[in-house]
Amino acid sequence: MGEAIRIIGIDPGLRRTGWGIVESLGNSLRFVASGTVRSDDKAALAMRLCQLHDGLSDILHAAMPHEAAVEQTFVNKDAAATLKLGQARGIAMLVPARAGLVVAEYAPNAVKKAVIGVGHGDKKQIHMMVKVLMPKATFDTDDAADALAIAICHAHHRQSVAYRMAALA
């Protein structure tokens, strides 16, 4: 059947970046770990980005995932907030890429559809389905639960992502 693939899902945010790790083997998923990397909101932006970088780097070094998935950013009405989120998302993509991982990106609606079956839903529905799919899953924040949902989404779509990446190479 092959070996389990360890996937890290990352939900980027400047204040809190959630991460969740699952193992995928065939059609089965197993919860590995989850958590939240926090930055000091009183620190300068550059220092906060360093905190996110260092925290994610430590997690990748310890967990040794094979693949990574990051949620795409949606644009909101506050341009400054959107820019800061984009910078945090850059860190969330840079860290696994620097570790040699291919980084897949998923729109929020794709994550919701993969986990709850429809492209629109609230956080409570996502968290409930994460617990249904992985009863042993624990998460300390909404961001960590969302990161697990991103990892689950990637587990469901990784074959098509691999085919697309091979076609681009």
C-alpha cells in the first residue's frame, strides 16, 4: 500500500499562525499534532515575521513532514490588514519551501468543501468535522483547527496536485 505521507497544513496569520499535521495512508488519515505559533503584537512587524518564521521552522524540523499546504489569502476591505496577512502567508510558504517541501495552496472554499462537503460554512462546522474525521485530534485555537482542515484538504487532493506539479516540471 505504500508509506504514510506526513502533511502539514498551515493557516497563516500575523498574530497567530495555526499548524496541523496529519498522516495519510491510502484513504485513512491519522492525527499527529497541531498548535499555534504566536507573534508578539507589540513588536515591530519585521520581528513578528521572524517569530513566525522561527516557530514554523522549529515545527518542521521536529515533525519532518513530507508535504505542506497553505490556505490562500482572501482580500478584505482593510488594505493594510490584507498586506500584513500576505506577509505572514509569505512566511508560511517560505518555511516549508526552504525545507525542500512542495507547497500546495488551497482557497478557503476548497478547504471547506473537502472537510464539510460544501464551499461555505462556519468555523464550528469545520471544527466538528475535523473531530469526526480524526477523533483523537486536539487543537488549542481556531487557527490550529483550520490548519488541520487544510492538511485534510491536501490529503484529499494531493494526487491531483502531484499530477499537476509533474506536468509543470
